[in-house]
Amino acid sequence: MITEQIKEISIYEAEKLQSMFLKEMQSGETFILDMRLVEKIDMVGIQLLLSLSKSLEEKEQRIEFINVSDAMLHEIKISHCDVALGLG
């Protein structure tokens, strides 16, 4: 589980998040991303989550998003990526 306090999934945090995600993927367990504190997400952030989801699928691992706020879910839905991320 990602234990970092992620407040933003955006172009400004993409490099840091990608490194964090790659490290967590090495565990081989279900990848759990707690979005409780996330206040902002942009298209780069959504693309990062899609890439993460695809990479995990290729490794036959699962991703689970928990504590997704209505505001974050709305942003993901208007990009039409909710189903691809398992949030639809």
C-alpha cells in the first residue's frame, strides 16, 4: 500500500509518483493506492494511473483505489477513464 500522503496527482508530481509507484510494484502484492488526501488530479495524473494499471495487469497484479473522493471520481469520469481504472 502506498503510505505516502499524496495530495496531488499531476504533471508537477508525476516523476516523484512514478518512482514511488515503480518501487511499490516490486512487492508483487495487490497495489493499493489510498486517495484520501488527493485534492487535485489532471490528465497527466490520470495517464500515470492508466499506465500503472496497465503495467500491473501485464504483471498479473491488481490495483485497488481506496478512499476516492467524489470530486476525484468526477474528474476521472469526465475524462472517460473511470471504467479503465476499475472505478466505473
